[in-house]
Amino acid sequence: MLHKTRGIVLKSTNYSESSVVAQIYTEHFGLQSYLVNGARKPKAKIRSGFLQALHPLDMVVTFKENNSLHRITEAHQVPPLKTIPYDIVKSSLAMFLNEVLYKILREQAGDPYLFEYLFRAILWLDESETNLANFHLVFLINLSRFLGFYPVESTKDYPYFNLEAATFSNQLPEHPYVLQEPHTSLFRKLMATEFNYSEKIKMSTKDRQILLEKIIDFYRLHLTNFKEIKSLYILEEIFQ
């Protein structure tokens, strides 16, 4: 049976001389693998260029519950990405986000709200002309809301954030998974901001690196099999 769905490409792998297998997070079916015959041929109906990481697609696909490999009968980039593939900062952010999402979304079923968040974040990144140094921090914090471990907000300005319990606290926990000042206040500001205003949060390069490392720890504590992020060093180079 054929179905219409939106998708976000996460990974594509060559399969035979002219075909590819693309792993795409879809709005309705979660992460699925699709065999695209002839995608690397010059006159392909669905070209391999459509299947680059984080490209959003409108698709018509086959789906059968117990199949591990499906097919795409139609695919259109909606909208085509204009700047992410060509801007070094944006493409580096995209590489990092793609690696994170590929690890996370393997465990996620179809979720229209999560999909919409990812779709809007990618389009915002593509269209943005602002400083992007804090974008990935805001993205990851907000993403945790859809994954079930968003920080428990507090009306008091407690000095510690317990990563394990996902709570702010007035007491230093006995384990090392904690944010302390000034990073607790910066983390709270990131929680309260949107992409459009993220550049207004001022911090040093070192503070940004510490926050990113702690947010990655936060993910590791709350997600199984969330292993090393190999592209982390790229962001450290880009945002020095």
C-alpha cells in the first residue's frame, strides 16, 4: 500500500552500482530504510542528491509493518535547502545534529510533534542570517522535551542542575553529573530562549564547550546506547 508522508534524510549508503539505501525519519512511521533503485543514474527519477543528510522530503512510500526495507515511489525536496550544504558553519552544525539524531531516532516511533520540531529547526537553520554559536545548545535542550527528560523547571534560581535527576537544586549532589554556576544560569537562559534570540545569550567559548559536554552527558544519562559523538570536535573548531 502507498502512503504519503514527510521525511528527513539521516543517512544514505550505496547499494549495488546505481542504487542507494536511505534511512529517513518519517512523520508517520518513524525511522525507516528505503531502497531507491537507480538513484545514482544521471536521469534518475529520485536522485541521490535528494538523499543528503537533513534534507526534508515530501514522499510517497510503500510500508508494510514487518518489512525492514521499503520503497519510495515519489520524492520531492520541500523546500530545497539553500544554504546548509554550502555554508561551513551551517554544514558543520548539520553534521553534528545529524549524528545525534541518527543515534536517537532509531528508538523512536512516528511522532508528528517531534517531526515538526525537527523540520522547523532545520528550516530555521537554513534561512538564518544570525550568529549560530548557541543554536545547537538550544536545539538539544528543546529536543529533550520530545524524548521525555526535559529539565524540571523551577521558580527559584537554584545554583545546581542535577543532570541525573533533571532537576535544579540548592544542594550539590554526590555524583559528578551536575551543572554549577555560572553554567547553571546560562543553561536556564538557554531553556527560556528561542532560536531567534539565542545569539543574545553571551558566553565565552570555554563556557559553551562545557555546556555542550554537559548536555551530551545529560543525553547519555537518559538514553540507552547514546555513545560517543564523533563530530563534537568539529563544533569546537568552528566556534573557537
